[in-house]
Amino acid sequence: PMVSFSDYRLGNDLAKRVAEDYPSRFLRYIMINPHYPKEIEAELERCTISRPFLIKIHPNTHSYPANGPNYRAMWNWANQNECVVLSHTWGGDKYSDPLIFDQLAVEYPKVKIILGHSGANWEGFRHSIEVVKKRETVYLDLTMSFAYFGLVEYFVKEVGSGRILYGSDMPFIEASAGLGKVAYALSLIHI
């Protein structure tokens, strides 16, 4: 996955190969790099010959805001093609704070937006919940490096279970850690 940041074309090709070799097990992400804005639409076209797929952006790693002009080609293309866009988010980050996605959800109503890590810290969690409550095309994501006690229950209480997606962040983080959070929450509440 890290190759997607330094050589996004190679990363996209590797992801395509795995998804084609194991179609019942993997759904592919297409990584977009905003520092090559003139190549975004062509890369999306090149990579979407085989479906299904999602678009992944990582504003923090690329040091470029999710609502910046270099991402506009991707957002327009995603809206025209009714795609899912997963973005890394981090509360308080100028590139990826979840509040940035509020206006993007308005501008691109046919895009389903997944707030990766749901903001990743308590400020981000609050911002993510605020956006999800206002915008029906925006979803929370349970993928995160940290285990915040009661977070799954808090999300369900605030937005309902239908707006929360499980994620593991494999291979960086063992999938069982994320599953454990959900299993524990299920033992405490009825989802």
C-alpha cells in the first residue's frame, strides 16, 4: 500500500492484480495523487476498466487539502460515475479534518464519502459525527491505530449502525484488533 504514495501507478497496478487474482476476496482502491492533477482523470479511466473499485485519497500524506483545486478532477469524475471515495481523515489537520468533507458532500452529491479513521482523535470523531448527521452520503469508518474505549458504542448512539463501516487497515494493523472492538461493542449493546 505505501507504494501508492510514492508511485501511485505501480500501486494501482498491484492492487488491480490482487483484485483480479482474488475477485471474491478483495475490492480494489485506486489511489490518486493530487500533485499530478493533469493525470488524474486518465489514471481513473485507465484503472476503472475492471470493476468494482473505490477511490482512495490521502490528503495528509500528500500534504494537500482534500478540497484543494488539484483534487477537483477526481471529485468531478467520482460524482459523474457515482463512486465511493475513501479519504484519510484526522481531526484538526488542515488537509483532512472531517469538516472539510461537509461542503464536498454538498458539491458532489453522487459521491459516497467514507471518512477514513472517522477523524482518528476525539476532535475528529466529533467533527465526523457532525458531518455524517448532516450529509446522508457520508459514512464513519472504524479503521484506526488506536483503541478508544467505547468508541463503537458512541458512534452507534450518535449516528446509528447503518452509517458505520468496519475497516482493519491491514496490513499495517492486525484485522483482529478491529474485529475485537466490534465484538466487544456487540456484547454490550444491541446493534
